[in-house]
Amino acid sequence: EVMEKRESTCWDVCIRSVLPEISYTSAERILQERILLAVHKDSWIANRQSVSLRDLEEEIFISLRKGTNLRDLADKRFQAEGFFPQQGFECDTLYILQYMVQGGAGVALWPEQSWGKIGPGSAFDQVRLVPIDLPDFSRSIYMIRSKDTKSMPVVERFCQCIRDYFADLQQYK
């Protein structure tokens, strides 16, 4: 019954970074990306090959608010590692987070590909991404289709455009 209610929503295609609790037969992973640390280019971390959680104990973190998918993923992973970051700022949108890192207000977690280009020549030219020494610290992006749209040609074309976009995104990391 819950499945029927959930699948009868008013959407044809949904793109999410976490699968819903209700399983969908049409869920397809379209991207898997590492979670990196975003720092201002003048940070002592900016030119490192990687950074450990111990290195980050004194850093001020800028985070998305609790309840967002990336924040929940990070909180669970950090807690499992016994790391509790100093939360300096909590934002409602990724745009605020991105511009705060750009301005040097702190460090933040940043998905490697889906948040767009960073560094010289981009809108975030003051930001550098550094890998975190945590194996398999990544997230996936999923495309879910409503059960009622599987055979609609326009939806099929749209889904193929989404697949192509994310395939290109991975190609140009």
C-alpha cells in the first residue's frame, strides 16, 4: 500500500542522492562520486595529496543542515570513525556553503563531480579539493522512474539524456 502511494506521485523521473526507504524497481545508479574536502586555495591543506581526519580536528566546518543527504552521510561516517568536526556554520543551501568556502570561512565536504567545476577558470576559483583518507567515502546519484512512465518515448529520451550527461560528467573529472 505504501509502495503504491509512493509510486503514484506526480512525477515521471526523480533524481536523488539517496534511494528512498521504499524500493523502486526502476532505480538506476547514474553516478558514484568521492566526497572530498573543499578548502580555500590559501589553506595549509590546499596543496596536500590527501588529508586525515586527525588533521582536521582544528578546522572549522561549514555544513549543510542536519537532515540533508550529504550531511547525514557524513555524520554517520564520521561518527563511525570517532571524528566530531567543529561545526562553525550550518547552511540551508549548497550555494551558501560553496560561497562560504570560496570566501575562506572554513572547510566543507564537497562531492567530486555533481557540484560542478571548481578551481581556476570556474565560479569557485578560490576553492581546492583534497581527498580525505577514508576508504569508500562516496555517494551515489540515482535516477528513479515512476512505474507509469516506462514506455513513454519522451521519458525514455529524457532518461537517456540524463545518463549521457552523467557519463560525460564522469569522463571529465
